[in-house]
Amino acid sequence: MQPVKTLISMVAVAAVSLGLSGCINQTQEVDHYRDILHANPQPMPRKVPHLLTLAGALHMANDNNESLAIAGENYLQALIAKDRAFANFFPTVSLAPTDYQRHGFNETQFPPGFGNLFQTHYFDTPLAATLNVNILRDSTAISAAGSYTGVQKSLLLNLQSDLLLETAQTYYAVLSAQRSVKVLQRTLTVQRATVASELRKLRAGIALRLSVLQDEADEARTQVQLTNAENLVERSRATLAYLIGVNSLNHARLVNLFRPPAHIPTLEALDRVALARREDLRADQDAVAVAEKGVTVAMAEYFPSVSIDFDTFLYKESFPSDSWWNGLFTVNFPIFEGGMIYNDVRKAYSKLRQAMLEEEMLRRKIHEQVRIALSDWVTSRELVRDTRTEMHAARAAFLQARHSYRVGLATNLDVITAQDRYLSANLTYQQAKYTTCVDMLNLLRESGRLTYASIAQLAHQQAELVAMKDQTHNTKPVVRHVAVK
């Protein structure tokens, strides 16, 4: 009866262990990295609003994009690895029930009663506890695991900044393509009217067939540009939908409510900010700390390790029945291991040098990226001014060529050439305006300031602009300078 009770107890312990392992709160696990990202802890309805602002698109990307969740799981696994390293200081306890069965002992060749010295059946339930620790190695491993969680956290935040920038770039790619479509549509309307006018003149005998053919060719070329621009709009909207975690933007309207600040810090100040706030640099710094502790862990293999084994019985029938526990304490001193520890130390030092070189290379890379981003933004501002001047001049030249053609002082080819220049200058100007916004966001990214806090501030200010627009019922977007700290 006692073995049955012991077996039932063993099954109960196993059931409890399985129950504990199966009662993991998945929501709390995910919250470990959702809190860092400031993302919604629970899945939210992925519905695109009718008016999708830049801040709204960034929020949706932060909440819904699976790449952040995948990187977040890496951070969670690093936390688990840290807890697992701490578990080395706890003993492992196990049950190993034993049911021993044997045929009866043949006593014909032995003195009578000799077989009673050997058991033919017994049931034992031993409980074993084992602990094997190297104090220096294991404690340093816990510290290294903690530093590695810092690496994964910084990589997660760095990926968040990259995703926000990519989403913003795609957002403005949609706006730029849509603006190009509108310009080309207006141009195409004018060209069609010109072709119709030239056809009427041709039928009246006051125009050349060559002029009509030139206008039709110009109209066809603009139609090709319009088709390509419309395709670019669809492709860009599809990419934006993918980035923000929805299947389609449907009929959501995008509007540009972001205006880069007129003044920014100096290059030296931006360098200092970037070195202090770039998450990828923090990840490399933590990686150096992990590598340094890896050297200590490798060298700690030269230190002795301690093993403690303790065995007892919950139930026992085997001989001797009065022996219910035993213990073993072992200290292991490594004397000769064929150079394994020596080469582990060499490898650890190599990883340390590698991590230090990667950190130094990234520091220089950050200086380069900040300089390029600042130069791009300054250049884009100058291009807006220059392309605006070019557009106005090209428009004046087009109007003058059209007037000269009407009074017979210019040819139809002169008008078409001037119109093409005006169209090209207009498209370039419209694209340059959006490029300025993208370059400012890229500068924020390279200086480590494109974070959730910045898009939260941007969302608040853009919400005020939308509210002002709704109150005034003005169809023209109300904009103001939005400064991102």
C-alpha cells in the first residue's frame, strides 16, 4: 500500500511541476518589451483613420509592426537567460522511483537460508539534490547576462528609430507621388485643351499639321509620366500599409502637418547629442561590458568548483533498510585540461578586442552620419529656395512663349519646350519640399532624437492643428513650425 501512496505522491508532484510550467502569463511576458516601446499591451483594432497624419502613421507602426515584436522577443529571451544564469546557484532536486523485480534465488548449491540475504523485490523512492557551482564564474555569468539584456534593449530601441524613419520616408513618398499626380493631371488638362485648339485651327487652315503632332506627342509623354506617378502612389501606399501593420490604407487621406524647425544645433552639439543618445552605440558599449565579463568567466575556469550531492528516500524497501540518506561533498581543482581553458581565455580576449573595435568604428560612423544628415538638410533647404525660383522663372518663360506664339513671334516647339521646363521645375520643387521634411527626420534619427517621446510630442501638436482646421472649416491645411526636441 505504501508504494502506491508514494507513486501517487510522485505523480502529484509531476503534475504540479507541469502545471507551473504551463501557467506562464503570456501577456505579462510580452509587456516586458511593450512597455519599453510604449506600444499598446493588447492587440488593437487595426483601423486606418480617414485622416492619417504622420504622427498617426508612426504610432500605428510602433504598435503593429511585427519586426519590433520579434526584436522584443530577443530582449525577453535575454531576460530569461539572466534568470537561468542565476538558477545555477540553486540545487536541482529529482525523484527517481525504482521497482526492482528478480526471479527467486537458487539455493541448491548454497547453504540453507543463504538466499534470504538477497532481495528479489523492493520498491524505493529516492530524492536526490545536486549543486555544482564555481562562485567566480557563475556570479560573473549573471552579471554578463544582465549586460546582455542591455544590449538587446538598446537594439530594440534602435530598431524602433529605424522603423519610425522608414515609415516617415514612405509617408512622404506617398505625399510626393500624390502631389506629382496632381501637377501632371493639371498639365495634362492644359495640354489636351491645347491639342483640341490646334486641331480646330488645323481644320480652319490656320495651323500646321506639325504643330498638332508636336502637341499630341507632348500630351502622350505627360500621360506616360502620369501613369508612372499613379503607379508610384499605389506602390508607396502599399508599402506604408505594410509598415503600419494594416492590409490597405483604403481611402485614408495623408496630409503634411510637419514643418522642420528653422534653426537647429551646431554640428558639434549634434555630435555630442548623438554620442549620448544613440541606442546602437549604447548596445556596442554594453557589448564591450559583456565581452569583458566573458574574459573573467573564461579565467574563472582555473578556479575550483564545488559539488554537493545529497540523497535521501521518501520510501525504502531495499537493503540496508536503516540507511536513509547519504551525502557527497567534492571540490574539483583543474590541474590539466589539455589547453582548453587557455584557449577559452584567448577566445574571450579576441571577442573583447572585436567588441571594442566595433564600438570605436561606430563612433566614427556616427560622426559621419551626423555630418551627412546635417549637410543633406541644409542642402534640401537651399534646394527648396532655388527650385522655387526656378519654377517661377520657368512659369514666366512658359507664359511668355505662349503669348509670343499667339502673336507669331515663336513656334509651337518653343511653347512645348518651355512647358516641359515648367513642368519639370514644378515637380522638382514639390519633391524638394517633402525632401526637407524627410531630411530633418533623418537628422533627428542620426542624432538619436527620433524616439517615441518625439512622436508623442509630434502627435499632440498635429492633433491641435487638425482641431484648428476643423474649427475654421478651412480646406487649406493649417500649418506651423513643429519643433522636435
